[in-house]
Amino acid sequence: MALISLKSLGVTMSAPLFSNLDLSIGTGDRLGIVAANGRGKSTLLKCLTGELEPTTGDITRTRGLRVGHVEQSVAPALLGSTFYQVVADALPPEQTDSEMWRVDVVLDSLDVPEPMRE
């Protein structure tokens, strides 16, 4: 069963970025998107998350599905901070000590190497 299905999806900005895209993403699937700059990769991801409506076609998501998306550009205010510091600053002060362990759990599940965490 597909978590996300795309049928005849298309997006046109000043020119068509992509059209007639059919795709199903199921549990455990991994998706690699390869194309030249300006060809719609980020736009497609924004459509998958619901941040952007396609020009044509349909997107069906499994009920209750949550899709996360991390922008490809880092905000200038975050450039001098470590990942851990950014997460700590985002938590309410009373939760920082008790909730920071979750960061390690997620990074472990993604097999992020230790040097990249800091």
C-alpha cells in the first residue's frame, strides 16, 4: 500500500518544471531525485509535503501521514551553531535536560556519523 501516490502530477512556474509524473511511495521505500539545477526537485518535495499545490494532477497521502522537509539552505542565523545547540534553543528551557536524548535516538536511527553531529 502506498503512503503517497502521485498521478499525472505537474508544476508550471514561468515554464513547466515537470509534468505527467506518476509515482507511488510505500513503507520502507527510499527515493533519490536527480536532475540539473532548476528542474523542480525542491518543488516536487514541497508538493509531497503539502507546502505547494501542483499545477496539475493529484497527490494522495495515507490518512494521518506526516511528512517532514528540511530546507536545503541553512538560515544565516544558524550557521555558527552546532546541531545540538539549535535543538536545545528550540526546546522550552524546562525540557532541554529531559528531552535532548531524543536527538541522539533519531541521529542513531539515521546512521549519522558522530563527527557530523557536531
